[in-house]
Amino acid sequence: MFKYATAIRTRTASTEAILRRFTRNASHPTYAAMLEVGRAQKTIFVARYLRLRDLQREIEEGLNVMESSNGAGSVIAYGKGGEIASNRRDEQEMFVLCLRIPQSALVFVNTLMLQDILGEPEWADLLTPADLRGLTPLFWSHVRPYGEVNLNMDTRLNLAAVTVPGPRVPADADDQQSAEYV
């Protein structure tokens, strides 16, 4: 088992190649030992996760970032529900890489807006450290996917004159809200 672990660690053999060797014979003792080591590592991680509130918070924050990123991707790539239309790997990679460009631009503009807003003195006393930890520049409630964009690369955005609309409400939610007021 140490021979295989060393080969994986020194990158003289890939993990897939070593595991492929054992899948032919699932009763191989080294394969069984590696499975047990994996189970032990998983058990140790789960015990740490259940015990440490900071670890839970860190993992939850990471998941929230990824969920937000996926949500922004579906807003930016609104055609066909944001699904990748091709089965070819090179086209899929190109789609994902091209999606990062407008996503990065969105984060840049949002960062400028947050800097302008948080630069105001009344926000310094109002926000707690937990509030600041929860801030992310990846939000898209102000994005209109079917709108027109005019770029002028010679001037900086004047975000003080921009008003950000409220959150979008799904079409069926409008009916529910109007029914509540009746």
C-alpha cells in the first residue's frame, strides 16, 4: 500500500491508473486497505465537521459562493436555460471560459458599486463583522439579460447616479402578491 501511496504522492503514477489496476480484482488486499483508509479519513472529517462550528461555517460559505456563481452563470447564459448545447469537450470548455468574461465584468462593476456604497460613513457604523463577511460582489438582481449595453472604455463608471432596482419577482409571484392584497 505504501508503494502505491508513494507513487501517487510523487506523481509517478496517477491515482486513476493505480485504482484501475485494482478494479479488475476487488478482493485485492491493497485495494481493500485503501478503501478502509478512505473510510477512516471520511469518518475523521465528518467527526471534525460535526464538532467544529467554524469548519461548518467555512464549508457553508464556500457552497453559497458556488451556488451564487452558478446562479449568475444561468442569468448570463440565459439561452437554453444556460445549458451547454454541445457534447464536444472543446466547445464545452470554450463555453465555460467565455462565460467567465461577463461574469468577471459583473463582479468588477458590482465591486465598484459596493466600494462606493461602503465608502459612505453611515455604513461603517452600521455593518457588523458578520455582515462584512457575508458581502459578495457576485449578485445580479440589477442585470437585465435582454437589455442594451453601451461601453465607453475612456471614462470610469459614475455609480453615484445609478439606481439599483429591487429584486426580481417571478411571474407567478406577482399573481400571489396581488391575491394577498385583495
